[in-house]
Amino acid sequence: MNVVLLGPPGVGKGTAAARLAERFHLPHISTGDVFRKHIAEKTALGVKARDYVDSGILVPDDLVTDMVRPELVKAGSGFILDGYPRTLAQAKALKDFARIDFVLNLSAPIKTVVERIKGRGAGRADDNPEIIMQRIREYEEKTSPLIDLYRNEGMLFDIDSTQDVEGVVQQCIAVLEEKNG
Ligand code: AMP
């Protein structure tokens, strides 16, 4: 089962993805986590991605796709993908190297997600108010068109993410169990 989690920053994709990966025994692939690891280790990719990530701007499509393609090929059939695709170009590229079965669209009002990010204790470099708004603008402009794309393909399921993590995870599990049999 190949699952994509879609949603604005702060909606809880990362936490939900980790829980679903555990529940269904699938690898959790988070492009944000992979970038942060590369940046911390100062790899060539990390050096290229750093300024984008720090300023809350999407990393260029080719760079992200080149990074994620081998991960998905390695995972084969079965993954929880969190943070990819985030643009129409990425969605198009993804079609050529992986099959997607379900897209879970985690949604909550912008006000709610901003408050949640501000409440995160970990202190990610891109969790300051100005950068949060930039990340949300990127989401609205470049990522939100994917909702209609996947809805029209019949693979999108809406998850009410105004609920707490447990509620969100349970909704996701219910959809996946029902659809995947
Ligand atoms: P996240 O942890 O998912 O919020 O991602 C953190 C940052 O990594 C984003 O603000 C982007 O700069 C970058 N990033 C992660 N995934 C992608 C993607 N699919 N396309 C472009 N940039 C990405």
C-alpha cells in the first residue's frame, strides 16, 4: 500500500505519518527529515537545499525528485510518503517511478496550523513566525492544486485535522483499512 500525506505545514503530517508507518509496518519517508539530515551533515545536497529550507521556500523540483526517487524505488510497494509531492511537476514526475494508492488530505484552518507550529517545542529553524507564513504561502500557491488533481483521480480522502493527533490517526486508519481491505 502506497500512501501520500498531503496538507499544510503544521497540520500534523509528520506525526500522523510516523504512527501510520508503525501501524501498517511500512517505511515512513519524510522529505523534510531527509533534507534536515543532509543539511546537518553538510552533504552536497544539504548545501544546495539549505537556503531554501531555512527561508521556507520549496526546494527546486529536480533536486527533491532526485533525492526521493531512489528512496521510493528501494521501498518498492509499501510506503507512507510525507512531504512529497508538493508541486504539480513533482506529482507528474512521481507517476513515472511509483504507484500511489491513497492520498490522505489533512486539513485544518490556517489559524489552527500557525498556532500549532508556534506551540512546537523542538524549535526548528524554519518555525519562526515570518518563515511559517512563507511556508504557508508556498503551500497555498504550489501544493494546494494537488488536492483537485488527486480528488479528480478518485484517490483523495479528506481527514479533519482540527482534531488531536489521536483523532487524526484514527481517521486515517479507518480510511486505509476500509479501502485497502
Ligand atoms: P517539512 O518538514 O515537510 O515541512 O519540509 C521542510 C522544508 O523542506 C520545506 O519548507 C521545503 O523547503 C523543503 N521540502 C520538503 N519537501 C519538499 C518538496 N517535496 N519539495 C520542495 N521542497 C521540499
